[in-house]
Amino acid sequence: MVLVAMPRSGETQLAVVSNRGPVSFAFDPEGNLHAKRASGGMVAVLGPGVIEHDALWLSTALSDADRAATGTGEVVVEGYRLRTLTIDPPLFRQYYDVIANQTLWFLLHGMWDLPRRPRFDRYWWEAWRAFVTVNRLFAEAAAAELAPGATVLINDYQLALVGAELRRLRPDVRSSIFIHTPFCHPSELDVLPGEVADTLLTGLGGTGACGFHSHRWAAAFEACCRERRLAVPEVFVSPAAADAAGVAEVAASAGCQAELRLLDEVIGDRRFIVRADRIELSKNLLRGFHAFDDLLASQPEWRGRVIFGAFVYPSRESLADYLGYRQELEAVVRAINAKWATKDWTPILLDLADNYPRSVAALRRYDVLVVNPIRDGLNLVAKEGPLVNERNGVLVLSPGAGAWDELSCYAVEAHPFDVAGTAEALATALSMPSDERATRAQSLKKMASARTPMDWFADQLGRARQPES
Ligand code: G6P
């Protein structure tokens, strides 16, 4: 790992701003710093464009190791020019845990648990002020980096207010913001106090253009603006593309090959259903397992003949909702396995390791890929899977995923709440004739490789404008 300090404040022509950066750092037992690819789809899809355009990536330092590695100014790591913002931990928790994760994420995914939450108490309002402050700090940091007339590409809802603040500080700068989640409907937005909803919408609209993965999310955003009688800003739709070359490289690696051999030993000649997700409430993991249970109950011929591999890894465990969800899913898997397992067959293989080569091995090996989110901005797995799969695997896809817009013609539909229907979809996929599997798999591969992350990056760049004042 090479870290080169290169102070270039005020000279940057192109910057990308996001909460999470592309690389996370950790100390080894000897105290040396190691860099690792950060988790999540957003950094995977932004990475190639950032490197190609030699853009500066401004993000937060999320750990002591991040602060040690990048706290001194601009550094170059694994081809990225990085600069991080160090935010006081209590302030960061209010901005990230309370507002970004517990409020905005639930809002945008339409996942309020209304009888209980949200609750805008004094503690929440303090956190909202912290959110405004952190967004302002980001805008100030970007303003200090950017050359006159430079371009900044803001990414995701955590930084929803950066655009409007930056417009005030640097009206010469061209900007866009890309939202990687869905966007909520006006009735869901109504749950926010009016002044907060307006600050959110005008914050987003303070950029030159707002981008979304799906027309549905863009339309919902525009409807929210109209409903609150705010000007509807410039909007664009550009579904992100999987990094075909990057995922192919992992698929061809010795590590992935070794994982595939291990999987082969476990699966043998059985069919293999796979899912690969972060453990997030929107991914609908529980209903996926219940659907598999329903399949085994209703179609006994599949007992002993199929394994469901869930390659899912924990996220945001500082939040009780996420921790509880993980515990619940482990309990559900235990119960289903206890109900159906025989001495030589365990129906669900639950793997909680964040092991990317292993997940890619599972994607190479699936007969059926399950992507059944309640709502998801895009879902890159739905594209990565078909790109590397070697068995003409069938995609079972929920219309709740943004990727549905592009892939629905070649997928088997699974309504996210219809457990019995999802079980039927699994059965359809498992017993699909081989010629139909091949035709669908080829079409999916073609669709998934029609665009590259560079095309997606170029759309953001092309739509960045000086915002209207
Ligand atoms: C989810 C959302 C993304 C978001 C990401 C942030 O996956 O769909 O839009 O960027 O979470 O994850 P993080 O772990 O950085 O909070």
C-alpha cells in the first residue's frame, strides 16, 4: 500500500463526495495499516469512473485507522486520490446513525414502522441540527478543494444538503447529486416535519441535477416537490451498471476458484439457490427463507434435492433494528433447518462472512438467484450474478428493485410480500426447461453488460451544472 501526501487544495477540477469512501483501513497486530475495498454497491459502481477521471474522492474517516491513514491531507491509495473529513464521533453518530440511517434511510425505502417510529423528540431535533452541520462541513471542505468552475458529483442521501450549501459558498461550481436508494412517495414524506421535508428537498434541488437509478424513484421525487409546492429541479435517470471487468477478475482469481471447489463439495449434484446481500431490512431476507420453507412444504419432491445458500453479511450493527433483524434471520434459518434437515442434507447454508470471492463463487455456481427486496435503489447483485454465472441460472426478481426496469423481461417475478408466490417462483425457476434457461441467461448477460460504470459516471458528469439560484 502506498500513501503519498499531495496537498493540492484549490486546484481540483473534479471531485466526488460521499459519506463512505472506496477504501477502509485497519491496523494489523503489528500496528501497520492495511487497506481493504469498502463494502456496498455505491463505491463499487463509482470506483472505475473516479480512477479514470483522476477525481478527488472526499469522504468521512470512519475509524481510527482511516484517520491515521488519511487524516493528514490528500493521499493516493490503490489508484484513488482520497481526502477525508474527520468528524467528532458524537456529532458523527447523530448525523449518521440517527438521521441518515434511522430516519432518511427508512423514509426513502418507505419502511416506517408508524405505530412506533419515527419519534421526533428533542434528541432527534438535536441530531437533525448535527446532520445540517455535517453537510455544511462537507460543503466547506469541497469548496476549499475545488478550482474555479470545477465539478463536484455528490453521492447519496447522507449528503442531501451539501448541494444547496455549496451553491451558497461557490456558485461557480457545477454539481449533481445521485441518490442510490429509492425515493419515497409524498404520503411517506408527510411523516417528516414540514420544515425538515422542505430542507431535504431544497437541499437536493440546490445541485445542478438530481440523478436516480429508476424512473419510478425520479417520479416520486418530483411528486414530493410538487406536493410541497417547491420548484421541481432538473432530474435524470441513469441505472448504474455492474463492473463486468472487475467482477470477472475476481471470478478468475485463485481465491474464488478455491471457494468454488469448497462449494462444489457441499452442493454435489443438488440444485443451488443463492442470495448475496448485506443484512439490511429492505432486502427481505426473512420472507426469502419463509418462501423456501413453503417450497419444501408444498413440493416435497425438492426435499433433499436443493440447497439455499445465503451469503449475507452484517451491516450497521450499531442500530438495534439491524442487530435484531440479524438475530431473527439466524433463528428462522435454524428453525427451517431443524424442520427439514436429514443426516446428509442441510437445506439452508447461512454464511455471514463478508467474503467477496466466496460470494462471487456462489454467483458462478447458482441455478437460481433470489433478489426479492421490498424496495431497493437498483440492486447490483441482480446484474453481477448473470455476468459471472456459469449454469444458465434463473433470476427470481422483485419489482421492488430498481433493476426490475431493465431485467424484468428475462426474470421470474417474485412479489416481495407474497411468500407463497415467491415459493412458486422458486419452483418455476428450478424446473425451467434448459433451452428457456439458456435463452434467458444470455439475454440477462447482454442486458447486464450493455452499459458500464463509465457510462453511468459519464451521465453524472454530463448532467452536472451550475445550480439555478
Ligand atoms: C444502502 C443504500 C445505499 C447507501 C448505503 C450506505 O445500501 O441502499 O444507497 O449508500 O446503504 O451504506 P453505509 O454502510 O455506508 O451506511
